[in-house]
Amino acid sequence: MPVSATHWLLRRENKAYIARMRGKRRNWLKLLAGLLLFIIALGLTAPLWGRAAFKPIARAAGITFDRVEEKADGLHFENFRAEKSAFTLTAQSLKAPTARELWTLYRGGSLVRVDANSPVLSATGWKLTLKERSNKNADKNDASDRSTDEMLDELKEGVARLHRILPSAQLANGKIVAAGKEYTVGNLRWAGSVLDADVHWAELISPAEFRAQLPLKGPFQFSFRILPIELSTRATLSETNGYWALAATNVYKGNRVRAQAVFAEDGLFPQHGTLAGRNLRLAGKLFGIEEYEQVSGSLAVTMTNSAYTVTLDAGLSKEAIVISDPLAAPADPTEPDVRVSLNASGARSGDSFQPARVSEGTIKLGGADLEIERGMITPQVGSGWLPVIDIVARGKAQEREVTLAANGPLNQAKVQLSSQPPVAPEELRKLLGKIPGGSKPAATGALQ
């Protein structure tokens, strides 16, 4: 076939192809235009069709209710229930935004309520049950796999979303069930970037008061207090140059502990931070040491991205030592039965902490001043938090060489006390009575 004829056929086929494609494109454009007109018509007539169509649409979304009525201030539900994969929410009565406001949110708009007495969301007799995720359903986005930095970023995004879709809320007489534990929420109020709530659970005598200031811009501030037991916490979270920083002060019965931390992109623990408390006086039972009424002293922990240090000066007293001003740090009128002072340091990599080696330390026990010759402190992250100790200390008392060895969890450590030459059991018992975890000495003058 001549070249000119071939060329003519190709041009003809090409023109036919282009014409068909143009026809298809016009059909798609017509369909798209029709869909857009339908959506616009849906939006303009939403108040008319919304009530009739709302119940089947809600049921498809896992929401059921006995009755709904639209009033000027919103949709009023009776016996509301929302069933989701992560939670179940029920309420005897619940007021949600109006159909028009819901449509505004659906189109990506923001809600604005000028009347502070008419919150966007309100509920009474409500219960929120958070469902535990099974291992089969867990994924890489599970909280256990997310870093603190990522969770704080999600908090920031959640606050921005909350400001957009829910500028105000008032919840009364509710419960939250999480990890098998039930929390009673008497009142919860959200308005003007401030969240207030009073929460109660089984171990509390009276409700705890919680407040969070969550502005769109600037730091987040939190406060928590339980007045009957004199416990309070104040914390500030701020973001600078992409890093989250925490500054917190905890007060318990006049004891003040301060913490500062900066979080990296990975891991739950901070990249670097400090924890410090001075002139502390706490009940021994808080540490599982029932035989001592009071634990007193100071603690400082410093953490970097590759190491951590612990400085401890603690006294154990069978009777409480009362100081009129715990911040003045006067000399104790009575020396504690046991005093432990030490410095220790260990390596860390991310959330993994190696045992801290004691570089120097002393144990004062009655008339014996013992020097720590060997000591290791192993952190128990997330498992009771009380560390495991392995300490050997030696010194002289009444011209005898005294050796103390302690190993095991801090509140259940096995203690061995011996002397050379051996001392009479009754004399050893005098020293032994001051040691946590001790029992009657053996006749050989050694405690096993």
C-alpha cells in the first residue's frame, strides 16, 4: 500500500478515536455536573429531608435512639447509643448540634455558639466504655508503638479539631470505663478553651478536680488535685522548634517534687530531663516498707539521651520525725534509724535502661558506718517502678568488721548482716531491728 494511503488511514482512525474520547469525556462531565447539582440540592434542602432520613442514616453509622426531636438549640435524643470499634457511648438524654450545624461540619465548616448557656453538646446519665484492642486487631498505630512525641502531636491535632467541631459541651452524671476500671464523672464542662471535670473512682474518698487549658495556640496547662489527701499536680506542655517540653510540679502532703523533660521523636521516655525532690517526708507504706513509719530525705534523677544518674539521701525512721517547716531544711532533731546516701549512674538507649552502678555511698546503721563497696540498681520500668537492688557494704562497729548485703526488689530485699569476729546474737539483733526485711539473727552472729 502506498505511504500516502497508509498515512490517510492512520489519520482517519486517529480522528475517530479522538471523537469517541471527546464523547466519553462529555458524558463524564455531564455525570459529574449532575452529581454536583444533586449535592448542592441536598445541602439546600437538608432541613426538609434530614428528619425523615436521619434515623436510617444514623443506624448505618452504628447510632440508635428511641426518639429524636429537633429544636432551635439542637437535636434532642432519648436513650442514645453509639457503637464503634473503639468505644460504646450511651446516654439517657443527649443534645447534639442541629441538622444544619451537622451539615456545616460535614462540609468542613466550623461551629460557633455565642450563647455560653447553650452548649453544642450536652448529656445526662451517660456512659463511655473504651474497648480493649485484641492482639489480632492491633496494628502499628497502636498506642504502645507510638512515641510520646507522636501522641502529643495527636493531642495538638485533636485540640484543633475539638475547637472546630465542638466549641462547648456540658456533661453530667456520667461514667467512663477503661481497662476494667470505672470512673464516675459528676460534671464535665468544656468552654472557652477550658475543660473542667470532677472525677471519682473506688480508691478515692472524694472526687478529684481536673482542669485543662487547651488553647489553639500557646502551651497546654493541666492541673489536678485531691483535697482530702493533699495531692496536687500542675503541668505545662509547650512545643518549641518541633520538640515537646514538659514542666510539672507535684505536691503531696507538703512534699514537693519537680520534673522537667524534653521529648524526642522516638520513645516514651524523654530525651533529657530532671526529677528532683528535697526534704521529703513520706509514709513508709508508700514504698511497701511497712515496718518504717517515715521515709525522709532527697532524691535527684538526671537523664540524657545516653545515660542517667541517681543521687539519693534517704532516712528510714520507725517513728515520724516532725519538722515545722519542710522547706527550711533544718537539722533533724532525731537521727533516723537507717540512713542511705549514694550516687549511681547507668547507660540508656531509648526506652532501655541498663543497671546503674553505685560509684560512692554509705549506710549508717546504729553505731555502724558502712561504706558501699559494690552496688547495682536495676530500674523496673512499668513493673511497680521500685528498683531491684544488689548492694554490699562494709565498715567497723565496736572494733568488729560488719558486712551488710541486700538484694532483691527494694520493698522485699533479702538482707544479710554478719560480723568478724562474730558478735553475740542479742547485740546483732539490736542492729538488725533497724534493717528493713530482717529476721532474727543466727547463733553464729550472721543473718541469713
